[in-house]
Amino acid sequence: MTRRTFLGMPGPRDGGPGEHPVTAPRGVGHLRGDESFPAAARKALADPQLRRNLAHATTTIRGKSARVIAELPDWQQLRDAGSALKADTMARLPELLEELEAAVTAAGGVVHWATDANQANRIVADLVRATGADRVIKVKSMATQEIGLNEALQEAGVTPVETDLAELIVQLGDDRPSHILVPAIHRNRAEIREIFLRAMPGVDPGLTDEPAVLAAAARRYLRETFLRTPVAVSGANFAIAETGTLAVVESEGNGRMCLTLPDTLITVMGIEKVVPTWQDLEVFLQLLPRSSTGERMNPYTSMWTGVTPGDGPQNVHLVLLDNGRSAVLADPAGRQALHCIRCSACLNVCPVYERTGGHAYGSVYPGPIGAVLSPQLTGVPDNASLPYASSLCGACYDACPVRIDIPSMLVHLRNQAPHPRTESAAMAAAAYTMDRPRLYAAAQRAARLTRLAGRRGRGLPPPLTGWTASRDLPDPPPETFRDWWARR
């Protein structure tokens, strides 16, 4: 089998990457424009309704997740297994992808390779146009959000319809997702009612904001769409290399309708989603639901292997998306970001996310995982503030079902971000001082003088005010360790 340019594999092919090395594209999946995280966060912090919505939702999800995780005595061992499986997969990714391609093709599917967002969007748009359809139904997918597929389809004259309830709310509200698992987490039910009344075709003018009533309205709208749309687009939570099986897990069943009713099914999947064997999938199907929705298992776990004559979609396509993942894989300190199974557990425990929401991150991947994944996919200079969107408290690492060490990666990316000259000079001066014991002792004695200035002395003078604009310098101890040691 001819190897691909993906991950250093040479050789172009239909829909393939050509002969040039893969580089991280700029701006793909970046939603905020030029506004930094600190500026966007300040706007979010000024919205009390947003903070109430976020606090209620994240607290609820955390509680549910903690209860079902506590039921498993081997939870930590499962996390260890998930982490080890992901590390092994990344080490063998080229061969596993070729194994997956062979299995999907043998089962009647067609595999396409896309190096970046533009190529992936072009492949999907061409496949839809070939069917003659002007509308597609979509399963919730982070990968298609990452590449801006909806916008690309609209430019090609194709109307995408989101079928996940939260994604539908976001789409009808001309809004942006703010959470990996619950895209409309920043909306309450009164706001959702207003969106439905304003934008949903055929909605009852007497619609109330009762959750069951809102869900019924969405169901009526989507059922007609399901029955009249011959093409569906999905993502994939997992792909099993040994069999070519693709899997989508969900809680509503709308995805199941998309995966079974249309004649054509197009799946866009990040190349890191592959798992080697069926047995490996067992581990992740225990980790994912407990960490994401707080359920023992996902209510709908849909799997399909190629084409089954007379049953389900008869034209099955898989688009394997790189879009910067090769560059992430090439960084030994950053490649753990590719272990992510998109459970959103890190968002639900992050004190920064809970107060700012996802929009402040300016990326389709918000929260702690977004702070390490987005800079690597789209370039650290374009996302220089995101690695600083954290207190480094470590809650994300404790919650991650595959033990991704997000705090360490944040520090790694902070080192890669551009730094002001004043900051570099201050760090150089600190290093010089700490390397000289007598000078360091003198600096410690001088620091104690700031106690005389009271609270006004807990900031730094220009041009170092940025360090203390939102934090106070800690009070120096009344006695240094050196003094304590000498006295005793």
C-alpha cells in the first residue's frame, strides 16, 4: 500500500495531501478575530446572566459525573488504560490510519484524505453536489465546526441543518457554540423560547419555556427534515482500525436518525480519533459517558461498517482530516492534546471557564483543552493569550479521563508565546539574582520593606503593571528561610 504524506507519509492520492509537508493552517477554527482572551473575558465577566447560566450548568454536570464515577472502584485503572491506549495509538498512527482505510474500503466505503480545512470542505461540498441535494442534515461534530463546514456549504448553495438540539439552538440563534458537550450552555430556557419563536419555521406562537415543550417543538421541526433530506454529514467519536467501524455516541437520538435514514452519509473525522481494536473501544465507552454527560453509558451508541445493501446509507464516505494535527504530533511536549476524547470534563471543573464561558476563548475548542489545542492547530502567535487562560490549579488534569497533563502543556506553550521585552528583562534579572546567593539574600531583605507600604505596595510600577493589574503581589513572610535556619 502506498504511504501518504500524512504524518510524513509520501504519495498523493484522490483527495490526498500532495507532496508538501503538513503545516498548521492559520485561523481555522478561530472565531474571535483579533480580540485577546483577556479582553473577551472582561466582557463575559460583565454579563451576570451568562455567569448564572454557566454556574448552574457546570455545577449540575459536575455533580452527575462525580456520582457515576464513584460507582466504579477501578476508575483510576480505566484512566490509566485510556492514557496508555492513546499514547500507543499516536505512536502507531500512520499504520493504523492505513489499516482503517483498507478496512473501510473493503466494506464498501470510500476514504478521502484532507490536509486542511479548505480541502476537507471542498471534498464534502463536491460529494453533496454529486447527489443533487441542496440540503444536508448534520450530526453534532466538533471537526466540522473546526473547519467551518457549515459556512462552506452555504457558499456552495447547500443548506446545513443541525439536528443536535443544542447545536440547533445555536444555529437558529445565529450564535456560536460555547461548550464542547453543551454548545448552548450559555442560554437559559427563556432565551431558547425567544430564539424558537423568532427563527424556527412553523413554531406555535403560544410556545412556553417548559423544557418538554421546547423539545417537542424541535422534534416536530426536525422530523420533517429527517424524512426529506437524502444526505447527512457526521463526525465520529471513534474509528476502529481493524474493522473499519465508525462510532458516534449521543444522548438524544437525532444523530441515529441522520446515520440511518439518508442515502448518503459523509463522515469528517480528525485522524487522532482512530483506535486499534474493538477491545480498545471498550475502555473509552466506559470513560466517555461518565466524564461528559454523567451517564453510565450513552443512550445512543451508533456504529456502522461501510455499506450494507438495503439497510442504511448506500453511499458511505470517510474524510480523514489532518488540519494541523501532524504538527501537534511532531511536538513531544504538546502531542498529548491529541489524546482528547472531547468529553468536556476539563471545562466543567475549570474556574476560568465557569466565569467566562466558551466564547471568550475565540475557538471552537474552549476551556483548558482549547487553551492547549487551538494554539497548536492554528499557531501559537495567533492564540498567544490562550495558554494564560488558566490558574494552573490542575483541576483539569484531575478530571481528564485519559490523564492529559494540561497544566504542563500550558506552561510549555507559554514559553513559546511572544513575550514583551520588559517581561523578558525581568525574568533575566530574576535568574541573575537567584543564581547569586548574596544578591538573592539582599533582595529578600529588600522585599520585606514593601510591607511598610500596605496594600498600595502590592502592585508593581510601570512598565510591570500588567503583572499586578488583576492580582496582588503576595505579602513577603516576616522571616525568610535563611534567617530561620541561621537562628535555629
